[in-house]
Amino acid sequence: MGALKQSLSDDVLAVFKRACRENEFELANYLLSALEAMASKQTDRHQLDAAYLTFIACCELGTRSTEPKQMGGN
């Protein structure tokens, strides 16, 4: 075959990231719950860490685009 084998958590993380990019946060919440459940059974939690970082980044981007720009120096 030659292709790297992806785990289920890799696939869920990929869909989670897409849901965040597409502002499907209700769906992303369900996927995050699935990632949390999978991480509780594993010692390596890098997918869960990546999911939290993705969510934070999406929230920051959303906040920046909806907040009015401040005028002035402060």
C-alpha cells in the first residue's frame, strides 16, 4: 500500500479542524467531545492539544473580525 495509516483520532481531528474553519461550532463541539473521549483512553494526547489550539485560533480570528477597530494609540 505505501500510504501512512491514519488513526481514527487523526480523522476526527481533521474533521474538527474543518468544522472550525467553516464556523460549524456546534458540530465542532461534538467532535471535540469525541476527541476528549478518545484521549482519555490514550497516553498520547497530541490530537486533543491540537484541537484545543485550533479552537482557540478560530475564536481569536472570529473575535478580531467582529470587533470594531480602535482608533488611536492605546
